[in-house]
Amino acid sequence: MYGVVLLLIVAILSLLITRIATIALTATGMARPAARFQARSALSGVGFTTNESEAVVAHPARRRIIMTLMLVGSVGLATSIAGILGGMVGGTPSAGDRLVRGLVLVAGLALVYVVSTSRRVDRRLSKLIGRALARFTDLDVRDYAALLHVAGEYEVKEMVATPEAWTTGRTLGELRLRDEGVLVLGIVRADGSYLGVPDKHTRIEVGDTLILYGRDSRFVELTARQAGAAGDRAHDLAVVDGAGTDSVAR
């Protein structure tokens, strides 16, 4: 009976550990299905070469989570085997003992399956684990480069609004930077305050730092663009060229 009980305990702990790792990976910006798959793969020791796996290896926080899962998985497997073998060494069980052990094992595994597939348990457990991770860890290390698909010549840049800059003194609606393939992700005001997801009515003031996303080549010209008619013509040419409009959603 000792081996059966130990096997059930390992199964329950594996379920709990996988759930914790899934939530931890989700906290780094991974989608929940991908996080669940990577957690189960690492704990079981089964390796798969996928895009998500490459994203895990390239991310320090995710890599630490997966390495911990691999270690826990190897220790749990060894413990399970040792426990089962230890239970078998204790002598040959009678037919009644074998039946009881079989029933306990089947009932225990059925309970583990029900708990693992229960949405209610998943929601409550996820909330509890999420609160614990937020309090005792620092896992909100999102892979913003991957989330924004920063690759090739697409980058996130900062641009300071100087007095002579074309952007200074205008609202985002008047600037129409999106038409050039440039998105304004946020603005750091001159007083240090931060404005996230600014709308078309937001006015750019001297000293503001714009957080922009788009083509690097577009930033070079935009940063040097001066106020006045010449700057307006440069904007019109950029809109006609359609720089970045195939990749930046309107």
C-alpha cells in the first residue's frame, strides 16, 4: 500500500507543480496553452522543438522555471520508482491486498483526473497561486520584444520633443503618425509622469519623450524632421510611401 500511496502523492504534487509553473510562465507573457504545454513537457522530461521552446530558452525567467521543473521531474520520477520497488519488497501480497491496492490506485487516479480537468478548481487554484507568486516572486518579466514582434528593422525607440521638432505643439490626431507606420505606445512627460496608450487628443509638449514602435529607417527621418512647411511635406511623402502600413495595424 505504501507504493500506491506514494504514487498518488507524486501524481498530485506533479499536478500542483505543473499548475504553478503554468501560471509563472504566463506571468512572463506566454499564452496559457503554450505555458501549460511547456510546463508539462519539462516536468515529464519529454522534449519538443517548437517556437515556444525557443522563446523559453531565450528568456532568462522562463529558462529558470523550466530548469526547476526538469530538476523536480527527475527527482519525482526517481522517488516514485523507489517507492514502488520498496512496496514490492515487503513480501507477496494476498489476493485481497492486491484488490484493495488496485481499487485505491484507480480511485486515486480518477480523483486526480477530475481535479485536473475541473474548471472551478482551476480558477480557484490559479487565483491562489497567482497571488502567491505576485507576493513572493518577481516573475512579471514579460518578453516585450517577442510580444511586439521586434525583429529586422522594427524597433521600439524613444524620441524627445524639442522646441523645433515637427511633433511639438500638435496633437497625435494632427500628427497622424500611424499613417506613416509609426505607433505611439506611450509618452513620458517632462515632469516624469507617464501617459500610457495616448489618444488622438493628446498634445505633445516640449520635453516629452515619445515611446514609438515602427521601422528604424522611419525613426531616423522623423527624429530630424523640423517644424514648418518642410516638415509637413516630409510627413505627406512618408504617408504616400506607405512606410510600414503593411505591418502596423491601422
